Amino acid sequence: MRHYLPGRHGCLAAGFDAVEQILGRSPAAVLDLGGGVGTTAEAALRRWPAAQVAVLDADPVLLFLARAGLPASMSVLPADLSTAAWRATTSGRYDVVLVVMTLHFLPADRARELYAEIRTVLNPGGVLLMADTVPALGGPARRDDCDLSAPWSRWWSDAAGEPALREPLRSRAQAMAGMTSAEFVGGLDWHRVAALDGGFRCCRTVWRRGDHAMLAMHDTSAR
Ligand SMILES: C[S@@+](CC[C@H](N)C(=O)[O-])C[C@H]1O[C@@H](n2cnc3c(N)ncnc32)[C@H](O)[C@@H]1O
């Protein structure tokens, strides 16, 4: 993921700093949407060791690896963000929801709905951290993740040769047939409007590198 989000470590650190600034404390419960194998969620747990951290994803292979590799204290939730039904797999409310390099998989209308849905699973004063391609000015940038020699494609080729993944790969072929990334890119203004429409009162950039940005959406002003 470092290939797709250059400066990823600094991005997450800036987002986590913003969470502590906004909440005025460490979060007790964190949900990572489209969390894949859970590397972002693990970074959250390293930062906040006492937090309950959950990873949600739709991909059977990534869920298999998350269950195998993450600490037992973390929950792994199978769900599809394409409809509001994902909320049924979550339990309670969260102080932080993470959506890192995942929103672009959804079409714009669905991404807008997701913001409103996320707000309903946040505790009062909770924070949504969203990182993706978010051009600051002008029209949408083109996403360029389709290079077949890129790490994500190579990763899947390697996975295909791994015997332990044969069954999860079969499930993936069924569960994700026809599911493709929308490659959606919204500018900063798009995200601001969608966040306000979704019920958040603030949407601010807490990190930027080129066209990639981390946005924090929340209700209260920073302390
Ligand atoms: C580029 S990866 C990012 C993974 C992780 N957030 C990170 O930063 O390392 C995008 C993730 O979104 C997940 N995803 C895409 N569409 C989804 C959907 N409709 N429902 C749930 N997860 C989805 C993929 O399975 C994948 O794990």
C-alpha cells in the first residue's frame, strides 16, 4: 500500500494526531472500513493499545489473511460496503472510523451515502478519517492503479500460487464476481459537501502529498 499512498506512514500519523486533538483523548473503539489484511488497523492498535479495533472488508482472501495474522483482540468483520447493510455486522459505536484508500472503489453516489451511514455508527464527537486521491483544485485527477506490473497485481499473482489460499481464492471468485473498483475521484469540495450532507459539521485536510490527502470529518471544533 506504500506504493499507492506515498508517505503512508506520515499520513496515518497525521490522522491519528488529529483524532487525539479532536477527541481530547485516545479513542476506545476504532473501525477500519475496507481494511484489507488490517495493516492500517494494526497501526491504530499500536498507537492506541487499549482500543477495541475492528477491520471490515468484503474480500474473502484478505479476510482470511486478517483472521490469520491479526492479534486475537481485533475483530474481523465480513461485509460489503456497496449497501447500507454493512452496518448490521458492526456492534456498538466507534470513536474513529478509518476509510483508507477504499472510497474510490465505490461510485460517487454510494460514497456520498457511505459518509452519512458512517456518521450513524460514530459516537457523538467521533471522527471519520478518509484518505484517498483528493485533488485540492480543479477537476478530478486520473487514477492510475491499472499498471499490471504494479504491486497490487503482482501480489494477487503471488497469492494464486499459495496452496493455503486456494479455498479463500475460490470463495473470492464467487463472492466478488462482477465487483470492480469504480475508480472514483472526488475533489476536496466534493468531499466537503458530501461530509456536510452526511451530517458532519467539519471536514478538514490533516495531511496532503500531491493529489493524496487525509481528511478528518467530525462534529466538534478541534480543542
Ligand atoms: C486499496 S485496498 C486498501 C486497504 C486498506 N484500507 C489499507 O489502506 O491498507 C482497498 C480495500 O477496500 C476493500 N473493498 C473494496 N470494495 C469494497 C466493498 N464494496 N466492501 C468492502 N470492502 C471493499 C478491498 O477488498 C480492499 O481491501
